[in-house]
Amino acid sequence: MKNDAPVTLALLGAGTRGEFDLGYFMEKLRKKIRYTAVAETNPLRRETFVKRFKIPEKNVFKDWRDLVDKPDVADAVLNCLPSSIHYESTISALNNGYHVLLEKPMAHNPKECIKLVKEAKKYDRILAVCLENRYNKIYQETQKILNSGAIGHLYNIICAENIGLSFHFANSYVRGIHRSDSFMMAKGIHDLDLFVWFTQALPKKTSSFGELSYFKKENAPEGAPERCADGCPHSKNCKFNALRLYYEPGQPQIPISLILKSQTLRSFIDYFTNPRFRTLASVIVSDIKKPNILKALKEGSYGKCVFHSNNSAIDHQITNITFENDITCTFALNSFSLVWERKLDLHGVEGEIYTKDFTGELEVRKYNPASVKKQKIRYSGLHHGGGDEFMLLDFARAVKSGTDEGLMIKAENCLEAHLLGFAAEESRLIGKIIDFSEFKQRAEKLAENLY
């Protein structure tokens, strides 16, 4: 590869994540990293992607298998397929000589996660996982403070990931692609990865409790139909009205005072200059014309009443974790909140760090002498906090150099968080405390029998 040539990516699955979220940065960074191929089953999404990124006809595929069987369409693969086929598709890409940037979670069970890491090493391929929070400025600064010794030995972590009830949770975990997924692995994996990164320690034990309590049919208002477009008598006052959220006008209900207080200048510019950033409809259709949106709401899952959505993802969960070095952690996943915001507090023997990512608050409190130091780190709400850009650049650097040395999100670094997530889910389902070492050993034995 020439030193000045951009790293090329083949996209598996041209849905919202690959085409819209990361696609924004692929256009911005095209001199360093760019799309050259795509595999997408949906003809409308495939056509939109091909046109937007000027993909040559020879590099356009309906099936991901046909793409990865051709070893020369790109330097690496970006795997944004449904997580249920992450393992099969990533194994195939690695075996066919591709480096892979894989969306989280790595796979649907711990043995497959372990096998993926081993396969990447076996074929000497770079395998990275899209856990972009390691690159977000507020957590980069938090890690810097921890490494400086400013709060001394870390003993306790308290984290609450508040998802945003009518915006993010109802959109992704009731109506959307994660409605049947593990809440912990689809969303909580980001937090678990931060815990492992900050502590630099192995988990020891975990316990977890959680339920699907609210978003089920018995809580539907009387007379609520299957779909919001079917003439719901409660549409005027319903905060989950799909027509209002996706169609008229299709914007999340977030107070302007919070937005002005927290968001980056880039977020404001993108919001006003790109119509796709101004509507939640971008999640369900790539072409946001009104007839396309209405058709999707009448036929797809996003138009269903949130109480009739056949969803199984739980809507609140609490997890306790003990790490080596006597570190304890309490972690809450919560759908019942106004905005999507992570509150992460780190308590050490010399001081504390308090963060709120959406509102961009970082505060360091020292015990002796008593002091408080505050920082404002603006959040890029339209772009996963801003970490996506630096994640792509770091992956491109690794591919160009041919080594994952220094790559923060290499799969090996992300494995413990995945195993911890699966262990927490096992605890929730069977009602017992899980010994992490024993759980990992079990998973490793099962991985040995995978092909």
C-alpha cells in the first residue's frame, strides 16, 4: 500500500450504522479511508449507498458471502451486519485475508467471541471492535486523570447509562433492530468496555437483575391498535406516537436548553445543513421522502405501538461487579430518562471524578487539600459523542502499518468486556453470582470445539 493512498473498506450491511453514522466520516476522511465495495440485501439501501459513495458495479454485491470470497475489493472489511451473523461473516472475512472492523457485540455468545480473537491471530489479521467511547474526548480526559494518579488508587465505580425513553430506547430496543437482543450486550457493552479500560483489571465476580416491565401489551392504553397509523385514540398525547417521532416532524423531544448547553459546533452545523440529521426517519429509510417514511411505518416494526411490538429486550437492569485490586462497580442500564446520557463516577483514595457525557461535564474533587476542578467537554450528540471519527482513523493507521500494536479497540482488548457482559446476563437469567474466572474457562473449552 502506498503511504499516501487511503485505506479502502468493503461494507457488509449498508444500514444506518455503516451508511449513515460512519458514512458521514467516510466522506469527511476520504483521503485517509474510503469505501470501495458493499454487500447489502435491501435494493433501496444498496442503491442509495452505491450512488452516494460512487461504488463501481463490479464491487456491488447482494450477499456478504459473495463479497468476502473476492479478496481484492478492499484492504479491510467493515462488518455492520446483524449481530446474529457477526461470527460467521467475520470468520469468513478473516479466512479470506481481510482485516475487519466489527460492530459490537462481537458475537452472540462468549465462545464465538473467544474464537474470533484466536482466528485473527491465526491468520495474522487485524480484528477491531466498534467501541468508540474509548476515543470520546471526555473519556480520554478521564483516562488521563486516572493515569496521572490524581485520585490515587481507584476503589469504586458508579455508572448509570440512561437511554432516553421515547427517543433512543423506544426507537432501538422496542421498535428497532435490538428489540430482541440482550440489553446488556447491545448497549451495556460500551460501559463494560470503559470499566475494563479504566480499571486495567480482570473481573472477579458479577451479579445482575433486570426485567421487561413497561413495554408490553398489558400496559397498552385501552383501544390502542397494533400500529400508530391505524387511528390510535391516544395519538395526541402519546409520547411514543410513531407519526410524530418519525413523520411529523420526526424530531426527538429534547429541551433546547440542554442542547445549547452541551453540543459541539459541528453538531449544530450538521443539524442545520443536512436534513437527514434533523429527523429520526433516517433510522428507518435512507431516502427520507414522506411517502417512503409512511410506507415504512405502515409495513415495518418502527410503525408499531410500543406496547404491541413483539419486543423482548428488558427495559431496566442493575449489575454489580468486583474487579481485581479490590475495585467494586455498580452499573445501571435504564430506559426511563429524558435524554441519552451516561453518568460515570470514579472514586479513589485521593479524590473523585464525576462525568456526564451528554452535558459535557467533568469534575475532579480532591480530598486534601479539598478542591474542585471543573472542565467543559462538549458532546457530539449526532456522532456518538465524536469518537467514531478517531476510531476510523486509528483503524486505518493499523491497517496501513499492518499491525494492531497501539490499536485501542483491537478485539483482544475488548474480549474481557464481552465475556463480562455474557456473565452478567447468565447471572440475571439464573439468579446466581457468577465467578468470572470459572465462566471464562467454561467458554474457552467450548471455543475449542468451534470450527
